[in-house]
Amino acid sequence: MSEQKKVAVVAIGGNSLIKDKKHKTVQDQYEAAKETSFHLVDMIEAGWDLAIGHGNGPQVGFILRRSEIAHKVAGMHELPLDVCGADSQGAIGYALQQNIQNELKKRGIDKPVTTVVTQVRVEPNDPAFQTPTKPIGSFMEVEEAEQKKEELGWNVVEDSGRGWRRVVPSPLPVEIMELKAVKKLIESGIITITVGGGGIPVIQTDQGIIGTEAVIDKDFASALLAEKINADMLLISTAIEKVSLNFGKPNQSDIDKMTIVEAKKYLDEGHFGKGSMEPKIKAIVQFLEQGGKEALITNPENISRALKGETGTRIIP
């Protein structure tokens, strides 16, 4: 037998597929996935087996927008949110899978890559269902927002003076429905793209599992996956090289390494942005508290250096 492989769960931000406002097309996203894939193959070449999770916030927004326009202009049926999530898993998985395959081939590495359309169970009594907070889709005038609320039962909020938007619940993930399959794939040395966009949210009913109108945080889903497959590392790939205290202030300072205790202290002190760094740190704390060995946060281009301990922020028990 060869030596025991190291397994990492890598969570890629949905925004990392969109470089800026001018680069949003499918081709632009494919090129961004190509860059990220290059760095992921560096990890594979260094001896890691990977389960790859990814965000899908902007992409689900685009799918919903297309659905809204098709409904208005051509009377087409609108897509439910869980189906939008499934669509995005397929498309983003395809872009990552193909780019990783091409890069592996270039380097003469014979390793299969696959994407699993992944459902993630949430609890129907999760408090998030009572207080939807996650804005999705396009901005609306107040009249249209009221109409959607009336006709489709949407929750709508005024978003930062830019117009009205639909908000949906973001419940915590409790079970990865395809876990056995994902485990088998990873144990067989197959690079597996899974829990895309946090997974398609489903709830258990007397009739079986059914989709629900919600979105799951991809960092929490990736942390749950890392815990369940006993990953050696949870790596969150994001827009920044290192995590900082007092981010954006004159006294900003980068963190090279922190423990669970320090991470919790910084969370309590409010150092991490609610919609950005906070969920990442909370997900990592959860993974380490459940027996995880270590976690790492850095940007895609610094993954190799961070694994060698040269940069990035390392979080340990």
C-alpha cells in the first residue's frame, strides 16, 4: 500500500469566479475557474486528495434574474430557489471539473474528477426560517416588491437605499444527503466537487425529502463535510491573503496563526465582518471543535505558499 493520502476540503468563494463588475459572463467565470484550478492542482500534485465546495451567490442571482425576465417577457414559469441552486451546482461544477481535468492532463497526472449534485438537509424549525436575512436576486421598485410578496409569498426588504430585494432564510446544514457517495469517491482518490453553494437545501417530511426555499452558507456546509469525512484540513479560499484584526482601519494587523480560543475572542470583539469573514471563522471553529486538526484561510494564488507555512492564516485547536 502507498502512504496514507492527506485529504483537504477546499471551499471556494462564489465571488472568486467573478473578478469584477466587468467580468461576469460565463466565459469570464470559466477563465476565473481556470486560475483557481491551477492552484488546486498544485495541491493535488503535492499529495493532497480534495473535496471542493464552492459558493454560488452571484450565479444564483443571475439564474433568478433570467427566470424573472423570461416570466415577464415570455410568460415562462419562474424557477424555485432550490432548483436555481441545483442549476448553479451543475454549471460551476462543470467549469471547475473541466479546468482541473485539463490542468492535471497538462502535468501528466492521471486522476479522475467529478461533480456530485449534493442535497443538504436543514431543520424546518431552524430559527432562520422565521427571520429571512439573505438578499438574493435583482433589485425591485416598491410596487413590484409588494406584488411579489402578495402573489408569491416572498419576503422583501429595502436594501441599503438601492431598491427592494427578496430575502430568504439561511438555515444551518445538519446532514449531507450524498455523504456516503462522496466518501467513497474521495477514498477512491477521485477529486470531488460537492456541497456546491452550501448544497441544495432540503427538509425531511413524512413523504420523504423535499426542496425548500433557502440558501445554505457554503463555509458551514464545507465545515460539516470536512468533519464527516475526517479531513486533515479545511481550507477556505477567499479574496484575501490573510485574516486581519481591525480590517480597513489604520491599526489593521494581519494574523498568521490563531487558536480556537483566540478566534472566539476576536469574534466576540466584532473583528470579522458579518457577511464576509465572520461565517468563515465560525465554520472553522465548528470544524476544529468537532475534532478537526487545522484550517487555513488565504487567496487562491497563495495556496501553495500557505500550505508551506509562508503566508495565509492558520487556525489550530
